[in-house]
Amino acid sequence: MTASRTLPVVEPTVVDHAAAAARFNANPERVTWHDEALWFVREKRDHAMTDVAEWETLRELASSIKEHTLSRLDEYLLMFESAATANGVVVHWARNAEEHNRIVHRILESHGVRKLVKSKSMLTEECGLNPFLEARGIDVVDTDLGERIVQMRREHPSHIVMPAIHLKKEEIAETFAAQLGTEPGVSDPIALVAAARGHLRERFLAAEAALTGVNFAIAETGGIVVCTNEGNADLGIALAPIHIASMGIEKVIPGTAELAVFLRLLARSGTGQRLTVYTSHIHRPREGQELHIVLVDNGRTTQLGRAGFWRSLKCIRCGACMNTCPVYRRSGGHSYGSTVPGPIGSVLTPGIDLEKYASLPFASTLCGSCSAVCPVKIDLDAQLYRWRQIVADAGHVTAKKRHTVRIGATVLAQPRVFAFLGRATRLALRMLPQSIVAAVAAPWSRDRDVPVPAPQSFRAWYKANRISRRPGGEQ
Ligand code: SF4
């Protein structure tokens, strides 16, 4: 017994990241292993990076290639279209998600397709393709294992590279027992993978069309590159008579020489691998097959026109900024309420709907770790900070946050008031019982001891030690 149909997911009208993160945090055990699992991947990335002596040069190069391509995006897209068409590919253009979905549906409908297999494509998530096709009687099966798991659970992916990272193997075992009829309580990963493989093989063999995403589109050759670790994209393409590839317009790069730069960065940054297990180059349909490529804008040209944010389109969707982000690791991908979560999601989504995603630029400590690991050197923390200012100017912050920041600004602008409050706080921290101090500092103090204040403030220490020791300084 299987259930491949996903239910239409009810989207919140306004995403409250803090409230959603609090729900995730209600299970401290989950938070801990989620945090540790992602940090483990971040460490693998660090090891993989040290293998490549010219890592920083590669990042610089990748960033420059992307900036160059984005600055001539129209030219490269037309070059790609012309080369792909000459290869026998049918190229389609979609202004938005609705157009993308209609184009895909039209292709399937014209061939009487009722069974579609999909390999991982965050773009089709972004466009809401699955519910669109299912509402029109088409059976859609996601064939990436993580994607299939979340599809069976009627959830969204929580990470762009590891869609089911929020789930424990016991939870997956429960899902498989209910959906695939596996032995209840058997959570051995090898047994679970074997069950999924058997189930998916049937779907591949029955599929009448295959849809894939695109990691890179090469303007000079008209070819596309699809990177997976499971070979599911290749299996779908090899068996089905129709292949549809959906790509965001920012995926185009000039040539094969540039491709090498990105392939060296992508898997190392995302999962710590040297290369994805399958890196498939597709140039033309095989004999008897149709190949359609749908180029999708869906807000990308608007983002390209935003002076402070166009560089976010350099993203190659490696997921490294999520793996390193202390907020993402402890709040889970679903708390972002968007297809792309984490730091890059918080930069992209306010541009789509400022009011709905107003809380996301604040889901960051601005520590800069995301920018430090990004293989294409996107200044994520600076862009998050810029969005905060835009969100505040548009009046989308809570009254509490507005008043708190106003009070903070007043105190920081008056050194005497700041010094007085510092003295008062240190005194209070020494005099008051710990229980009261902890209650005032809650929830911060739930897992931490409130530190005993230093006997002297930094300003007093500086005055006593540095100024008086400077040659000619105040005595
Ligand atoms: S913003 Fe950078 S680190 Fe984050 S997913 Fe995109 S390429 Fe990777």
C-alpha cells in the first residue's frame, strides 16, 4: 500500500520564525541531534576544503564568474537557448510559478502522461508543482530518498540538500511501516533503504515521464548538469520517453571551463564529498526521447534589479550556510516557512513577500559564519542586516522590538546613562537572589548560569590601566 499523493499544504499568511522555532525547541533531544548532525556535515566540509590548497582562489573565481554571468544574464540565456535548440531540445520560458506549472502540465497532458517520477528539484517545490499536477490527476513520485520520505509524510523538505534531516530513523521506520508495509519497529537504515529501493524501482519502471532539476546550464554547449548522490535522476531519464528539466534562470554559466570551478566547490561545500556520486551531463534527448527545458524567472529578475541583493542569485544551493548557521541548526528548516530555509532563504524570501517573511532576516545572530563558508562568497550577513532595515522602515517589526531598540539607542547615545545603568545592573546582579536573577534572564538562563559580574566595569578598568599608562596620558 502506498500513498504518493501529497496534500496541499496550508501556508501561513505571516511566518513567525520565533514561534515556529519555539515549537521545534519543545523537544530538546531533537534540537541536540539536529544541531550535532548538521555540525558534523559542516566539519566534513572543513576537512574537504583543506584538501584543496587553492580553495580561496576557487571561491573568488566562482564569485567572479557568477557576477559576470548575472551582469549579462540575458545574453547567456539566449546563447543557451540557441545551443540547446540546435541540440534538439525544446526550450520553454516561464515568467512565474503558475506559468511553469502550466507548461509542465501541458507537456504531460499532450502525451497522456499519468505517472511522473521526479528527482530532487527545489524549484518545483518553490512552484508548488506536485499539488498542481496531482489536482489534475497526475501521480507524482519524488525519487530522492529524503524527498520521498517527506512526500510520504506530507511534509516539506527541511533542508535543500538533506530534505529529511529533521527526522530520526525510528520516525522513518514508522512512515515506511504505514506506507510501504515494512515490519513495524525495524529502523535499521540498510533495511529501510532496501525497502525504499524496491518501492522506487516499481515507480521508475511505470513512469511515463521524468522531471529533474538543473544544477548548471552551459551557455556555450546548451547542455545541462544534474548532480545527485543516488542516481535517481539518471534512472528516471534513462527509462522514461519524456524528460522535463526545470531550471531557475540564474543556473546558467558561460562554458565548460567555468563548470569545473563549480563542481569542485559544490559537493565539498554541501556534504564534504569531493564530487557528487553522479554528475550527469545531458546535451540532447536520446533517440526516441523528448527533452524539454523550462527556464523559470519567478521573481529572479526582480531580485537581480535590487542593488543590495542581486548577489544572492550567485547561490549554487550547496546548503553550507544552513549547516553552519547556529539559528538554523537549533530551529529546524520548517521554522522558516519557506522553500529555501536558513540564511540564503532569509535573504531571498523577503524579496518575494516582505510582510509574510518579515521575521526571517531576524533569524540570525549576524555572526557571519554563513558568509565565511559560502563557496560563491555571498555577503549573507550584510544582506540580512540590510533586510532588517527595510523591514523596520516598512513597519513590519513588533511594537515590543521597536520600543526595545529605541530604548537601546537612547541609552547607547548617552555615555552617562549607559555608565549609570551598568553600575546599577552590576549591583543588582550581586545583591539579588539567584532565583530572581534567573527569572529575569529567562529563557536565556534556562540552560545557563547567569555570570557573576566583574568587580569593575571595562570602562573603569580601561580608565585606570590604559589611559594612565599612555605616554602623556591622563594621570
Ligand atoms: S548561499 Fe552560499 S552557502 Fe548558502 S546555499 Fe547558496 S551557495 Fe551554498
